[in-house]
Amino acid sequence: MEFHKNKTYHFVGIKGSGMSSLALLLHQKGFKVQGSDVEKYFFTQRELELENIKILPFNEANIEDDLVVIAGNAFPDTHEEIRAALKKGLNVIRYHRFLGEFIKQYTSIAVTGSHGKTSTTGLLAHVLSGVEPTSYLIGDGTGHGEEEAKFFAFEACEYRRHFLSYKPDYAIITNIDFDHPDYYESIEDVYDAFQTFSDGVNKGIVAFGDDAYLRKINTTAPVYYYGVNESDDFQAKNIERTTTGSTFDVYYEGKKIGNFTVPAFGFHNVMNALSVITISYLEGLDMEKVASEMVTFNGVKRRFSEKKVADMILVDDYAHHPAEIKATIDAARQKYPDKEIVAVFQPHTFTRTIALMDDFAVSLDLADKVYLCDIFGSARENVGDVKIEDLGEKITKGGQVVNIDDMSPLLNHENAVVIFMGAGDVQKFEVAYERLLGNTIRNNM
């Protein structure tokens, strides 16, 4: 595939997290970029607007004769713009296929796994960028293009096996877990997808050693396991978890390769950092430079993003799977060991809620108090045979359903941490609570 700087790349669904980051990257590399989407506001569009990238409302009239059309995976060939492009005989390329071709120009590192992709990609991009010119795509909508990039770090999503379009030099695989029950039939089906993806990796796979399915990966590329056990190739030892982050030593083949601090919380973030250190070591980077870059990492959007309102800490997090909820609550316990932890959870999709109902209840019960929001449907699925109250009945630490017009039950908590979790639009509940909190403070003055 050839890439033309004299053509305009038109993104159908430019506000999608992957699409917006790719649009930013191409724009920064000197390509002409525009896109279209629904007129509803998405947090991903802010960066596009700051770069003055044109965002049009969906309309078949947007499709002109000299465009290269990159189509978001959420939109079928019957979408008005895609249909218009095909009718004109234009080149229409799906996001994952375009990216699969584009990465061939660089030393590419794909970050995949059922959980932890975005946080790990963000840390990898941050560290590599501080040491060598690096282009990157992060699943929170962040994209960056360097003209003379050596590395290309990107998030690779397993949904519908889209990541099989990628043949990267390296892959970080954080875990294999059952998710996306609207597509995958079983954990064995998920494993099969990751095994097939692994077959396409060229230089090496960096995999979490405690994951039983990752231990079964069989491929021609060498597999380097990371973790805390003697059976792992890269080992984190002497881990110290404090209210400012985690510090640990890293050993490879019995030799200490450095001491590192990551200003993030929870055991999962130590493991994410260890995977980044492993890639850096395999590529021969200076470990002291890697350590100094790591300590300045500020996190990614919607992953333990926090603000203080009155005496409350409000956290916004993308967690939408039981394993992610558990990790987020663990992070909150590390950073705020003396505060009450309140979870406000909005399930994402009916199929996931049904398939993982009991696991959701167990993970949410790790909080001190739990509130629930109505299930968020999706473009693929907006009705189902489960109600939010079904989940509430399984939760012992509460499970009361709150709605956007009445967040007053949360006023019962003082000097606490409230975590708003979900992959839908749970932020609107946080905004409503924040407004209520502000009004209450003013009325009491």
C-alpha cells in the first residue's frame, strides 16, 4: 500500500478512539486529514479540534472524488458515506487494515490483551518517546506522529479479531480473559484469537507470566514472560507500594537491570511497567533513561483520572470488566488507604452484564459501598434480557440504582473516594453528582 501526502484522508467515524488517534498521527506526519461523525460530543474530539482537523456531520456529500477513505470498524458498508465512496470507486480501507500496512515502516510494538491495553500503551509511548523518536496510537484517543520515528507503539484490539491484521515486530500481551461475549463464544475462542495473532509477531512476545492461557502460547517468535515468580524471565522484586506510586527492582537472567518507579497505583500497573521495561531492554535502550522517563508518566485519559471537589475525591475510570474493576479498586486502596471507597458502576452492553454477572458482583463488593447506573447499550446492542436491578441483588455492599436526576444518595458520604466506572457515558453521572455537590456546598455557606 502506498501513502500519499497529496491526497486527503477522510475518516468515517473520526471520533472513535482508534480513529481519532490515527487521524492525529497522520496529521502530525504531514498528511491532509479530515473526518465525519455524529454531532454528539465525544471527549476524543477535543484533540482533533486543537489541531484544526475538520470534523463534518455524516453526509454522503462529504465524499469527493480525490479522497482516501478510512472507515471505522463500527460502520457497515451500507453507511451512507461508505456506500457513496464505493459507488465512486474510491479506495475504502478499514481502520485495522490501514494500520496493519502503515506500521511496516517502523519497529512496531503492539500492545494487546483483554485488559490493561490503554494504560500500558500510554506508558510505553511515554517512555520510548523520551529515548528515541516514536509515533504512537493510544486507545484513549491520543495519537502522535514523528517525521523521523524509529518506533511505532500502538494499541491492538482483539474485538472481532481485528488485531489479526497486524504483523508487528513485538507484542506485549497483558492477559487473556473472557470478554466481548457478543462475539467470542468462550475463553477457548479468545485464546485461539490470541494464538493466531501471536503467530504473526516477528521479533518477540512479552507476556504476563501468571496468565495460564499465555503460558500455553506456542509460536516461532521467542516469548519473554514477565512477573514476580522465578519461572518468569523478567522479574519485579522488592516491590514497595506507597501513596505516591510503586518502586521495584527488575532482574533478568539473575542480573539486576535497574530500579524503577511508576507513579501509578495497583499491582497491575507494576506489571504494565515491567512489560514496558522488558521491551526497552530487548531493544537495547539505556535503562537509566527508561527509569527517568517512567517516573514522569502522567497516565492516560479515563484511567484513574481524578479531581478533588470539596472533601471528596472523584475518579473517572474506563473499567467495564470485573478484572478491571478489581484493579481500579486496588489502585484506590493503595493511593487512599484511609478513605472510604465508593463505586458507581455503569455496565456496558447487556451481553457482558449477563455473561459476567456473578463476577461483577464479587469485584464491586471490594468497594465499601456500591451504586449502580442503568446498563449502557451500544450501537451493536441496545436491548437485552437483563435489568440493572438483577446485578444489584447480587451485591452485598449496596447496589442501589441511581439516576441522572437524583444523585442525592451519594451525599451520605464524606471525605471519601467515589469511583465512576464504565465504558459508556458514566461521566454524565459524575457531572450530575459534582453539580449537586457544588450546590450543596453553596447552600451551606
